[in-house]
Amino acid sequence: MTKVRVRFAPSPTGALHIGGIRTALYNYLFAKKHGGTFILRIEDTDQGRFVPGAEEYIIEALNWVGLTPEEGPGFGGEFGPYRQSERKEIYHKYAHELVGLGNAYYAFDTPESLEALRSAEANFTYNHTVRDGLDNSLNKGMEYAEKRIAAGDAYVIRLKVTPGETVHIPDLVRGDVMVQSSELDDKVLLKADGMPTYHLANIVDDHLMEITHVIRGEEWLPSAAHHVLLYQRFGWTDTMPKFAHLPLILKPVGNGKLSKRDGAKFGMPVFPLDWKGQSEEEFFQGFREAGFIPDAVVNFLALLGWHPGDDQEIFTREELISAFSVEHIGKSGARFDFEKAKWFNHKYIQDLGDAELMNFVKPLVQAKGYKVSDEYLQKALAMMKERVTFLSDFVEEAYYLFEPVRKYDEESIAKKWNTNLGPFFAGLKDILVTFEPFSSLSLEDMTKKMMLESGFKPGEILPMLRIALVGTMKGPAVFDTAELLGREETISRVDSFLQHVQAN
Ligand code: GLU
């Protein structure tokens, strides 16, 4: 059996959309499942759309989610180069070979003459109905063409599509997709600047790189008929890859394709990593910077268009590899449910081991300039772990574990504070100065005793103590927080709180 070889073939025309990561993931899972090879190929033949930094972004994003290619630019492999801009001669050779086979032809029509034809007829298509009247080697002969090429005239090479054929696209998701060749145009294969179009480069490379399966987004399905024709015309049908076109990713509201602008619109990332383009509108937030764990993103994306056949939702990487099958990829669009992504992230954070969690959060703590010991951080993480959705919550929402309270929940203070509580808190503060041991349990015991003696109910004291320590009614258990903060900080917070309520 031939060894499975799949490729992820992005064009470096900007930040890689999260849908691109899903495509990469499905290719990766398929390769791993079949003991195959996962290849990265950079499709950068469209010089006009080249964006600096985009290739680096793609590689960084793949590394972040742990989808490291076995072959690709910078990854080694025997089928390189893996950047299409470095394979120009190869495409040139094959385009001319196709002309030699009588399946492609030279065309000299200038952009202006084509523009004139298009403005005269809105639906103008360069195809079998018009090509015999245009400036090409089919109409005017090979001798004419060779002379013009020798004279240095600009030309393109077009695929000669024969009308009246049914083109079958064998798609593992959609079955046999049929297209009538009469509806297809004579696609340009080699452009006037000597660069190949996507269609030619893609087919030549898939052939030479011995790709066995093409797994890519549904938006490429309309191109697939031309691709199948190219395999046929080159005489490569025996090794033509099988196709699997992945369903569209839809907006969170259900209808319409998820677009890069939806990130800002719905307040969620739709890119793997932050992307800073030239202008402010070109800033896109990434899942990484939003505080996601890469494995959670992988798990979320795996189920965005693929279903395991049962109701399992949490999958380790190994489980995904063994459960994945192209047959279980859906045909209809998959809704980008950001709430679900959050749910996965929360679950993954809860399940992280102490050391792993530390590795994720420590850089965030350091970036904020907080100076705490590993031991302190470890305890803080353990306390918050159950309560956070994003990694950033550890330093944003739970900032109070690293710096004094910035803001008190005034509404709760207004409801619960009364001046009679003043002496209780002042007394508590005094006791704390020497109280031993300064541990959650003993502090709780001692406070309970104080409440019993003074006749205050826990519902009167504890919410206010919580607000004194963390500023809000939410957050970890109040005595655990006190133990973590330690004697000095706890006293100082009770003190600040008293000053605050007494001043108001
Ligand atoms: N370069 C195309 C893209 O940007 C690749 C499509 C394919 O996989 O054939 O998605």
C-alpha cells in the first residue's frame, strides 16, 4: 500500500485564519492515523498578494498547536523545495510539456483586449466557444506562436478544456462530485510573468510530492474539476490524490461563513495568534493571546466539522488520532461556537498538572511585573484553577492575588456594611497581628468564635471580609485567600478596607 502523504498548503497572504489551523489539524490527524507524512508547502506564487511575516506566522501558529510538519520549508524532506516561489522552473517545464501534449496552448491576448471583451459581454469566459477566434496557438498555429515567443512577446499558457465531458471528482466527504467540462473555462496555467497559477503549481507539486490525499476547505471544491482535468491531461490519473473538502466554518450566529472581521464583531479571536498588520484595522486577536491552551484549541477545532460517532467531547491527542476518520467529516457548515471553545479551555485548565499550568501562567505573571515565589504562584494557581476560563484570568480577574485591591464592589458594601461592623473588623485586625498558625482552618475557627461571641452572623461578616481581601464577592474561599496573602498583606487589606468604608 502506498504510504499516506498529505500536505497543508497555505498561501502567505496574511494571518492564517483559525480555519486554516483546522485544515492543518485534519491533515495531521489523518497522516498520524495512517502512519503517513504531514507536509507543509508554502504556496507563494502570487507575488502581488505576498505579505511579509505571513510565512513565519504560519509556522509559529503550527508550532503553537503542536502540528509540526515532517517535511516543509525549514523542516527538511526529500521533495523540496517546499516553497513554490523556489520551484518556478519546474512549473515552466510542465506547462510547456502540456502544450507539447496538445492539452494546453499559448495565448497572446493582451490584458487590454481581454478587458474590452469583458466589457462588451459581461459573462465573457475564455473557453471552447471563443478560443478559436482569439490570439492563441490553437487559432493561429504553432509556428505563429513560436515566432511571437522568439520575438519576446508576452504570453500565457492555458489549459485546453474539451467540452462535452463529465469530470468526476472523487471526494471522500461528498462522494462523486460531477462537473460538466463545457462549463469550465480554459484556465491560465502559466502567467505572463512566468509564474504558475495556483492550479498548475498545486497539481504539479501534489504529483511530484507524491501526495495521496488532498484535505482542504470547501472553497477549493470549484477548482477541483480543473485539477482532475490536469491530472488526466498530464497522464497522472493513476496516482491522482483522493480529495476531502472540509465543511465551511460558519459565524457564531449560524448563517454565513466566518470571516476575519467577525473576531472584532463578536468579541472573540478567529486567528490562532495575534496578527499586527500595517494599520489598526489589521490587528487581529489570537487564541493564544486570549489565554487559550493549545490542546484545548485543537480539541475544539477537531470537533468543528468532524464527529467521533459517539458523544465523547474531550480527546487527548492520541485519542483524536485513533478516532479520526474522513468518513466522519460532515458535509454541512460547522458553527463557530465560541462558548464551546471557552468550555474546552476551562476543562483543559482544570486538568492541567501543576507544573504545566505553572509553565503557562508564569510568563504572564512575569509580563505583569509581579514578583512572587514559585511556591506562592503554585498555591495561587491551585486556588483559582477551578474558576478560570482563560489563562489570562489568573492575572486579570485574580490580579488581587498579586497586588492590592484596585476597586471595591461598592454595591455590595452599600447593602451589607453598617457601622456596627467597624469594631468587629478592628478587633479582627488586632488579633491577626499575633495569631498563630496563620492557616486557613485556624483563621476560620477563630473568626467563627469571634462571630459567636459578638453575635454577628456569618452572612454579615464573611462577605465584607471577602471584599476587604479581594474587592469582589467572587473569588476563592476567603480564608484560603488570607492564608495565601499572609499575615502582613491580610492585615493591610483589612486596614485599607476599614479606611475606605469609614471614609464613605
Ligand atoms: N494555497 C491554497 C490555500 O491557500 C491551497 C488550497 C489547497 O489545499 O489546494 O488554501
